[in-house]
Amino acid sequence: MKIHVRKIFILFFLIITVLFTNLKIVYATDNDTNTPEITSGAAILIDNKTNRILYDKNASERMFPASTTKIMTAILVLENCELDETVTASYDALMHIPEGYVTAEIQGEEQFTVEQLLEMLLVHSANDAANVLAEYVGGSIESFVSMMNTKVNELELTDTHFTNPYGLQEDNHYTTAYDLAKIMQYCIQNDDFRRIAGSVSCSIPATNKSGVRSYTSTNQLVLPDSPNYYSYVTVGKTGFTTEAGRCLVSCAYRNDIELTCVILGGTLSSDGISSRFIDSITLYEYGFNHFSLKNIANPGDIITSIEVTNATLSTKLLDLAFVNSIHALVNNSDLETNYIPEIQLNDDISAPIAEGDVLGKAIYTIDGISYESDIVATHNVESSQLLQLILQIAGLFVAVIITFTIFFTTKKKHNQENIF
């Protein structure tokens, strides 16, 4: 009987051990960082205000960009042309588009405005529009490509090189998810780029060679009827070649936070679902649901107080206040954290000081990102008259001592000369 009880006890102990072991595994999973899983080859998610990287998968690996190249083409056109300029397509610009690449069927000597060509470029992803614009802006496609690489250098991107204006697959035409994100962040500073790259569709009026053309965006994230519609997306550009995979560069805005997401090397599932859209939504949801803007400081908030040594008694104690508001992007788990700034004061602070004078700055460093604001005097600080009087008396006393010293030295010397 005792043996059976012992066996039952051992069995019970083993069951309890297994149950608690399983509970422990579940508990650990629930408390990890909830980092999303995606299937595309490379990706990055960046907050546009702080440049904080919220997600990174092979973001510094050189990859083929396909038609996401066109965002660089578009911004150079916008920076060098007016939207209403008339462009005539040359035969040379049209004859080198490989078979299978998307075109708007532009004909030689056909005329468009710059804006119409940009719509075909960014909405329909027309490769012939890219060549026509490149030749118009650069004088030749080769010269325009040189402009593209000059802009790459200006943006200090070290892993990007372009050989054509639309994403033709070539070994020396490459970028990274990180570099593409920086290019997009630069492009969206241009309002016309934002408007055109965020268009759901476009309609090109009849030209001297063709009737009306209408196109729908290749970016399903902006299409309300698409199963991949994501209402917070504001701009985007797709890309695809067999070697590059399915690519997408986009931005989304929600709750005062704007994020840039880049997907490279995406795949197509057996049921026809593109990972570039699914992965983008996954990353956006992760970013918006796990991070928030925390109000750190407001203009006029007092950050510290100092004592000005040469000031009057009534003004010597001086409060310093923030000039700017500071909002930091933080993990939601850190929203209640009280962050302490580093205060850097100017050297040799002394009266007189005027209200509003900048006397230093406050710097918050949060998750590797620095946020700072100048700090200023909240009232006038007057120089102490007593101190000035003491200094004047001291100066007078020194002058008297020097005068008497010179007088007696001279008199003594004169007396000695009379003796001899």
C-alpha cells in the first residue's frame, strides 16, 4: 500500500512540474518585446520626427531597389522643374525600355506637362515616363543618372548607387532599406511629391498623340477597395523585378506620429498575397501600437534656478525656462518615466542679464536619441550697485597707494641727490 501511495505521489509531482514548466514558457513569450515577424528579405521602420529606428531587418544590406528608384527621379524633377512645363518625348528616351517593363505607351514627339509625367511615374510606375523626364531635366539620361548619384552623396548615403532613372535591373544599381528610408524622408519634405506619391489614381488628358489615359496606384495600401488597404498610409512607391523581389517604400501617419517603412526582397504567397503589403501593415501596427509621443517639456517650463553672483539681492535668484517644447518617441512602457536632462550652462554668466537671454541648453537622451532646447532667463537681472561701489573704492584705494608710492620714492631719491 505504501508503495502505491509513493508512486501516486511521484506521478502527481511530475504532472505539476510539467504544468508549471509549460506555464513558464508561455509567461516568457508574453513578456518579450513583441517584435514583429516578417517574411520579406529586408525592412526598416523609422520615426520621421526623431529618426529613431523602431524595427530593422537586414536594413544595411545592399539590395536591388527596382521601381522604388523612381522616388529619387521624382524629387530631382521637382527640384529642377515647374509642374506646368511642357515636355516633348524623344524617340531616344523611349527606345531602351526592355520588354516586360511597365510603360504608359508614350509615343515619340508626344507632349505632356511635367506634372502629368510625374503622375504616370509615381502612380502607374511608368518606366518610359522616367526616361522622358530624365532626358528633359539632365539633357541626357546619363547626365541625369549623374545627378542622382550627386544627390546620394549630398544625403550622405554610403550604400546606394544608381545606373538608371527607373530601376532597370543592373548589378551596379543598388541601395539598402536604410538608405531608401532616408531618401523618402527627404522627398516627403516636398508637398508636390507628397500629393502625387499619395494619389489613389490619376487621369492624363488627351495629348497630341493619344486619348485620355487613366491609372490606378500600384500601391494597394492606399486603395480603399483593396484587401491590403491601410488608411493611415499617406505616400508610397512600389517596385518589382525578379531579382529585387517585391519592394515598397511608404509613410503612414497616426496620432501625431509619422513613420517611414521600407520593404525589400518581398515575396508572393501561393494564394497571391504580396508580403510587401502585409509586412508593411505589420510593421506600422507594431510602431503605432507600441510607441507614443511623450511630452517632456513646454515653452516657459522652469528647468532649473541659478544664483547670479554679481547681481542685486532682489534679482540674483534666476529661474531658467525652456524655449521650445520637447516631445520624445518612447515605448509605451516608458510613458510614466521621469526623464532627467543634462543642463549645459554658458560660461561666465553674470549680470546684467535681460529676460529671454539664452544662458544654456537642456538635453534629454532617450533610447539613444537626443532632444534639446535652449534655456533662457525668465526675468531681468541687474548688476549690484554695492559691488560696483566696492570695486570703485578698491580701484581708488589702489590708485592712491600707487600715487603715494611714486611720490615718496621720487622724494627720497631727490633727497639723496641733495646730500651729495
